[in-house]
Amino acid sequence: MPLVKNGAIVADAFVSVADDAELPAGGAVLISAARFLADAEALATRNAPLGVIWPNNRDVAELKPWLDRLSLIALVFPTFKDGRAHSQARRLREIYGFGGELRATGQVLRDQFTFLLRNGFDAFAVTKEADAQAFGEATHRYTEFYQPTGDGHLSALQLRRKRHKAPAG
């Protein structure tokens, strides 16, 4: 499955580990929410990058105590009609201040790409190579937006105010 990050197709540094499999001693791992919650304290002290696959029917507030120790949260879009992961992403970025990788997984569609970026996602696991190419190309298509969102960019109004307040050179 291609992974798009920062506008480019990249190799996934995280290895997905099944719930019944032993965790490798080192290296970045991606585990299920159930496995993480069953032993969060021990897993969070692991001396290697840790990621969790978080389903869209769980409250992201459950992750709050561990956010500073998670390197990746993969939010799931089980169907193209189910957008709850958009709300989860905004909460993680805007309310809880999560600064790690926020990955969209599952039914990630081209027509949602800009919204995914705006809501704070910075990595995308897509099913088709053609989608990966399109995601990479679309990353820099738009530079200003009217609505403020979880991606950290200023809105068009905020940019306009900032330019207006800037001292004349």
C-alpha cells in the first residue's frame, strides 16, 4: 500500500504488528488500539517509535495521556461515507496538540485529499498507485484557504491582517 507523506511517495518506516505477534526489540511499530490499551504504560516506555491504529468509533481523548509518547496515530476511514476520522484529526491537532504523524488509512479518496490535509493529516496510506501520485501532486496545489483548521496554516483573513499590520519597507 503506497504511503504519501510531505507530497512524496515514501517507504513506510513503521512495521504493522499483529495483536498476537511479538514486538521486535527495536524499530518503529504500528499496533492496534486494543493491543495498545491493554498495556499502554509498558508500550509507551518502549525505546523506539510507536504508532497506534485508532478506529473512528473510539474517542481520541483516550489517547490524551500518551500523546507525547506516540510517534504516529493512524485514523481509519472504514468507508468513503464515514468521515468521523476528520473530526478525530482536528481534535488531536487543535485540542490535544498532537505533533506526531497523523495518517489517514482505509477508504482514503482523492476528492477528500484537500480536506484531509486541512484537518491535520500529514500522511496517507492509499490503495492505488495512481491515487498516491495524485495525492503527491495535490499537496501544493492550494496555498490559501478561508477557513482556519488543524493544519496550522493561517486562514486568508489572518494572512490579510498580518500583511496589513506589517511595517512598510
